[in-house]
Amino acid sequence: MKRMLWTILTMAIGATLSSPLYPLYQERFHLSSLAITLLFAVYAAFLLPALLIAGPIANVWGLKKVTMTGVVASMVSAFLFMANNQAWTLYLARICEGVGFGTFMGTATTLLLQQTPKAKAAKALPLSSMAVMLGFGLGPAISGLLIQYVHFQPLRLPYMLLSVLLISAAVALWSISDNHSENKTSSMKISIPKNIRPVFWLFIALSGFIVFSLNGIVLSLIPSFAKNIIHTSNLSVSGLLILLLLGGGGLAQRISWPKQLVTRLRLGILFLLMGAWLMIISGKTTNLGFLWTGIFIQAIGGGWAFQASLQLAGTAPKPEDRAGVISTYYSASYSGFIIPIVGVGSLSLFFGLFHSLIILNVIATIIVIFLVGYSFKCRGLLGEAEL
């Protein structure tokens, strides 16, 4: 289990490592704000199909081979980032990154559950969600600190380090066993059992979508937000803000209260929304304290909401349906990266950054109100999965 968790952590680090580098890419290649937004969107656009097809392919190839393919694709992406000297190579690198992480996450959780002893199976999903959030936070923090304080190849050094980490992850993944016969007996089908379909789409998956939507907006905007609104040119600040948001979300999952998953998810999305609105206030008042406070509250909310929704996705279905449901959950959640990020970039052309954020936050508020109301109905529908 430890080797799989290390691999998940490393892949999550690679998925967000590039975030603080975008102001440098924007300056070097003279990219517009919309072009930067599209770099995030193209990543998600290739990640989602990879997530959806990874499971069915794993039924033929085996979980380990498909998961390793994701790691290799991420290595190719790191090489392209290191070698890039034209704008189009950034897009190609992001495509490979999306394909790699999507392929990996489409099978990694199932492989983790397969490798985990039955006595520790209950801990596997919470540890997996924690590794993902911590990795997402560590990636920007590492690259931000490197490019700010290590004055050597700022656009390449973070990916040199990532390449070393990915090699160690590949070695760890290669060393575990893959029982292909077990994969066939519990094949990964991208479908939701009829008995949990309404609660899955209207509560579990929608909660994951809103977590990644609000976090995705912050993730894509923090570098320029810190530079243009908070008026700091220190690139490590944006990385540390993202570490607080996502890494803090991972650590917040260690807080045991509240224990009931539906209650935890309900509070999580409320905190998530509260933090998002505080960020709007910080932009209007140019107050760094509001920004730190907003991200801190959003970190707790995002950590709780992601952990609880993932656990519900893993415990609500029958064991034979679990792999497909979890894969579908990740697809629905990561789709949250696309619409809001592209929405901010597109709306800002007409309304400006802050008005665009307000529009999207109003939409998020409506969704959260629906989720909170629906959560009271879910307590009866989910039964024991809530505990």
C-alpha cells in the first residue's frame, strides 16, 4: 500500500508543478490570459477521456500496465517541459500531462485497493484522497520555491526534480504485483448501479465537481492574482498559497470530526464556498490577510468535501461495482476543472476578472444550496454508507 500511495503522491505533485511557472511562460512566449487559460483547459480536455477509457483498457491489459502507462506519459510531459522553446510545446506537454494523469487515476485507486490487505482496506480510500490533495499542494510550492530562490534554469529545474520523483514512482509501481485474473473477476465498467444513480449524480459526483471547480479557479488564478492584485512579485508566494489550499486540504482530512460522511460533506462544501467569497473580498480590498484566511477556510472545506465524497463513492456501491463508480466519480470531479476555468478566462474578456469571479461564485452558491438541501435526503438513501 505504501508504494502505491507514494506513486499517487508523486503523480499528484507532477499534475500541479507547473502552476507558478505560467507568469514566466506568459512573459517568455507573449501569451494572452486566454492562452494561459486554454493551457489549463486542454489539460482537462485530455484528462477526462483518459480517465474514462483507462478502466476498460485495464480489463484487457491489467491494472499495473495501464497505471504504468500513465507514469510514463507524465515522464514524457516532464521532458517536453524541459525541452520547450516554443509555445506549442507547452500545449503538447500539457496534453501528455493530462493523458498521463487521467490514465493513472483511472486505475490507481483500484490497484491500491487490490494491493491493500483486507484489514487495512477501510483506510485505503482516505489515505488515497489525502495523498492526492497533498501532492496537488506540494507541486506548486516546490516549483515556486525553486524558481524564486534557486537561480538556475528556472523553467527546467522543477521538471528535473520531477523526473527523479517519477522514476522513483515507476520503480515503486514496477515492484508491486498485478493479479490479472482478479481484474477479470471484478472488471471496471464505467456505469453507476441503478439503486444509487440519483444520489451519486445529484450529490456525490456533484460535490466532487464543485470541489474541483472552486479549487481549480483558485489554482489557475493565484499566480496572476498574487502578482496583479496582492502586488507581490515573489513567485514562491503563489506556490505557498496553493500549498495552503490543497496541501492544507489534505491535512484537514486528518481531523476526525465530524465522523458522519454526509454531515462532513455538507460542512465541507459550505466552508469551501465561504473561502471562495473571502477571496473575492481580498481582491476588492487588496488585503493579503483576507486571501490567506479565505484559502485556509477553503482548504478545510475542500479537504473534507473531497474525502467524504470519495469515501461515499467507494462505500455506496457493492464491491463488484466499486471500481467503475470511483472512476466515474473522478471523471465527474475533474470535469470541474474545465467549465469554470474556461469560464473565468472567457468572461473576463467582457466583464473583467472580479466580475467574472462573482458570476461563477453566484452559480457555485446556487449549486451548494441545492447540495445542502439534498444532503438531508441522502441520509436515508445512503444508509450505512453514511457512517
